[in-house]
Amino acid sequence: MHKSKKYKYRVYDGKIIKDMLENSRLYLMLLLFVAGLIIGALAIENSASLLVTEIRGIVESYKVLRMQQSFMNNFAFSLLVNLLFIGASVFLAFSLIGYPFIIWLPLFKGIGMGAVCGYLYSVYELTGIGYALLTIYPSAIIAVIAIVVSCNDSCEYSKNAYMKAVGGKGNFERGETRIFLIRQLVFGSITAAASLIDAVSGLFFSRFFSF
């Protein structure tokens, strides 16, 4: 008689929760970005304060410039905005106390996007939503992912630097900083690609909207 094979089934081996815990900071920053979108949209839509009036003026200027500027100018402006967040995350990463500040960068990115999209909806309604969906969101999704992952990487680097410099828990490994900077260059390159998509979509789709 052949012995029947015994199969061992593991209901759960701990890997899923382990992965979730290891990426909890990444999820937190994504949530902060979404929270920023909501805050920016609600603030620009529901408030009539002087500050919001100023923000609306900036958003209106941005919309006009975006539709009137050349392809290269739109690309350069979009790239500059995205690289400011990457640059800030790298700068703060080299600070021993940068960790708690880096986490909030996605929130500010979300507030800016939320204000722009909230303004477009509150003033132009469905036309504004269509404009945002076609010319802003396609590139923004890519850029935001790159920025959030960049911030997550910078948080890890800053935390390790603090633990090693202040907590005395080991030394920097050879090439650790170089690898970190190379990774940040990759994230910067992704935001450059997103900015290119932003400029292309703006050039192609803006002609279908008359504000």
C-alpha cells in the first residue's frame, strides 16, 4: 500500500502582517496625501477667507499659464515642482531629526493638488473635472508614487542615521549613502517622466477646453 501523502497547510505564516507592518509608514504617507487632497479641495471650495481668495488667484494664474505657456515651459515648471519635494526629502534625510518632517511632505503635496482640483470643480464644475482628469491626474499619479516612495526611503535613511549617530547602533555600511542617492536619482527620473506626460497631456487636451 502506498502511503498517502501528507500535506501541511499553514493557515497563516506571518508574512502578510510582517510585510504590512514593514510598509506601514508608506501606507501612512499615502493616507496623508489623500487627506491633503481632501483638505485642499474642501478649503478652496467652502471658504471665502482672504487666504483662500489668494489661493484661488494663484490657481487661476496657474491655469492660464498652463494653457498659454510653451511645451518646454510647462515641462520645466512641472518638473521643478516635483523635484522640490524630492529635494526636500533628500535634504531632510541628511538631518538627524528629519524623519518627523519628511512624513508630512505628502500631505502638503496633496493639499496643493486638492486646492487646484477643488478650484477647477467649484468654478467650472464638470468641465473642470474633465480638465483635471485629462491633464493633471495621469502624470500626478506617477509623480505622487515616486515622491511618496522617495519620502519613505528618506525616512529610513534619516532613522538609521539617528540610531547610528545618537544611539550608537552600528556604523554606516560602505556605499550606503551612495545607494540612497542613486535610488533618489531614480525617483527624480520617474518624476521627470511624469512631468513629460504632464506637458504632453496639457498640450494635447487643453485645446478641448475653453475656460
